[in-house]
Amino acid sequence: MPTLIILRHGQSEFNNLNKFCGWLDAKLTDKGKEQAKFASNLIKSSNLKPNYIFTSKLTRTIQTGNLILEDLDRQWIDVTRSWRLNERHYGALQGCDKSEIRSQVGDEQYMFWRRAYDGIPPLIEKDQEASAIDERYKYEIDEVPKGESLHMVVDRLKSLLYGDILKKLIERDVVLVVAHGSACRSILKLIKKISDEDIKDINIPNAIPLVMNVDDDLNLIGDEYYLDPEIAKERAAAVAKEGW
């Protein structure tokens, strides 16, 4: 039975600073590195052995994945890095303090931008476009987004999930996907068929593996589960309170 392990990266520099990160390329903090190692211990204790790994193109997921594979002594497994697993592009909010933005625009607008399925943040301005161009994307996409809703993340991730990820699940049995909060929420929404309204209440904790057993059509078999549900609950609650 194919097993999909979904993991949000460990704490990043921007997580630590309470800032919107999006496509900005923050690295893991020391705490984030320790969280990645803790995640690897959870995977090891569960007797799950990933045979393939997917990450985004951003350093914080790459670092997290590398640390886990090193601890599991599985650095040799094949990897795919895809922009489709990138965090949601937060547009002009990227690099901004979440509490300051909430104070400026009010709770309702803040939560619409942050959590509503079709909530698109203010787009980056024309003079900011040059800073958004990155050579890691030049062979894959014609233009970096100027801002995205969660709906747009679901749309760009869908082809990867039902394409290469599903293919590797069928071929390799156990696949680890290391991504970001919005990408993980998008995968959950697609597999569990979560409504557009209910998805706003889903929060993904940093670095606690979420295990999903699926069939060959990516239908969920049984319930998904975190390898440490108590810590997952604590970290998810902290994510929900960001900016408050």
C-alpha cells in the first residue's frame, strides 16, 4: 500500500521573526535544524523508509530533507525539486512583519489575505519584479508570480501531485514530500477533498511528519495521522496564532 509522508520544513529564519516569507529564500534556524532531526527520529521509529523525496526549490525544504535523509542514512535516494511545491507567494507582504500588517489593515483583512481560499495578497509592484527573478526557475516557468491565493497554489500543485508524486508512490511505496504550510494544506485539500471554507481552519505544524496511506488513485485509506500528534497539535496552534 503506497504511503505518503507530508512534512512542513523546520523553523525558518522568517518563521522565527514572525514575517511573511513566501518565495523569499530563508534558511533554517538552529531550532529548525533540530526540528528536522526530531522528524527523522519519528520516521525512523515508525519503521517507514522513504524511497523517494520531493522538495520545493526553496532552501528551507532542501535543508530539512537533507538533514532527514542524512539521519536516516538514505542520502542516496532519488529526489525531485519542484517550484510547484513552493510556499504561496505572498506578494507585497513578503518580508513584512505579520503583527504589523494585522495592526495596519485590521483583523478581517489580515485573515482574508492569510487564510481565505481565494484571498490574494497585494501584488508586488513593477519595480519589485527584478528582485523576484531567480535563476532556479528559468528553465521551468516564464514568470514568477506576483502574489497567490491558496486556490492558485492548489491549481499549480495538482499536476505534480497526480502526476510525478502519484507515479513515484506506485513505484516506490513510501514517498516523502517536504514542502511548506500552503503546499501541505493544498495536498491535504486535494486528497481529503476538504471544502474551500473548511481549509482555512487547517494549520500545518513545522517538522512533524503526517502519514497518509493511499490507493493507486491517491484516495485516502483510513485516517491520516501525525507521528507525534501532541506536539503537532501544539505547533499547529502556534501557527494559527501567528500575527496575534
